[in-house]
Amino acid sequence: MMENTNDEFEILGLNHVALVCKDMQRTVDFYTNVLGMKLVKSFDLPGGVGQHFFFSMGGRECLAFFWFTEAAERQPGISNPRANFDPEIVFEDPAALTSSHGSMNHFAFNVPADKIDQYRQKLIDRGLEVSSVMHHDNSEMQASDDVHRGTWVSSIYFQDPDGIVLEFAGWQRQFGPEFDDRNDTIGATPADVARYRKTGEEFAQQMAETEQV
């Protein structure tokens, strides 16, 4: 457990996050039969607006879905990423992981770190395309093939029927300066876009040259 460092509000954790689906029956099937979550609350919204369903994530935390009568179609790359998070995609097409301002890019479930490999195989056995395991660290590439002292979280990524990117993430350690964790990175603004694009171009060139060696 991470220490609650908020002195302004007593935030107890996640109450619920609400996403939007195209087919509620398909969503119920995926989250109950594939991910094993329990549907704990469901109702029609007044005035024919749609539906609102809640799935338990344990404790009092829920993952909720709206189904709206007048919802627009999903727009990959805008409403959410157009591809699953995977190391090969990250390096070959980084833009595939982006989504628009105000969007929800992906949703991560907290799971035991020592069960990541087991859960990955279980998802594959249930017909899902799942990324390789990513052990996130503070190295230049920000990931390694194996868990080591600097690994802070291990993750796998997959998608639900609406293309929502989901993550199973297992904490490996607390954050701290002894691991070179930082909290003083200056936040980017629209004025930084050109600089970051140039960095991306240089990175892509570097990766291309590495592959040629």
C-alpha cells in the first residue's frame, strides 16, 4: 500500500470510473465471463438516454459503463489509442498509443506482481491478444526483460471489445529517491510540442540505425 500523502482531501481511493460501450450485452459478457468481474448494479437511464452498469473490482471500487442511445462511433486515435500497448508497436509506431486531449488513454487494474505471467497466459487461453510482459524501470528505454531492483511496476496490456486498452499492473516496490525516482519533471505545455517531436524523430533514427547494425 502507498501512503496517503493528501492533506487537503481524504480521498479513500477509486470509487468508480465510467467508460462508454457500443454493446452492453457484449460488455457484460467480456467483463464477467472473460475477466471474472461481478455485475453489481445495472439500470436504464431516464428519458431513453441509455444504460449505466457497474462491475465490482473488489472492495467498494467499481468499473462502470454507459451505453448511450446517441453515442458517436469510436474514433481510434482520438477517443482512445488505435492499437494495443506492446513494445514492438511502441518503437515502430509510437503515435498508435496516443489519444486526444480529455480522453481516457487506458485503464489499469492492480494485480499481484507475481501473477502477471499466469494472468497473461489465462487471457491468451481465453482468446485475447496480449502484449509481452513489460517491466517498467528508470532506464533509457524505461523497460527491461526481467525484474530487477529498479523495476517499479510490471504490466501486460490487452483490449476489450470496444478497443479500450486495459492493463494488468503489479507494483514491484515503493517509489523513492534511492531508486532514482523523480517527481520534479517540468510539465510539458503546447509550446513544447515541436521540441518533443524533434526528440521523437531523433529517437526513431537512432532505433533504425540500431536495427541495421
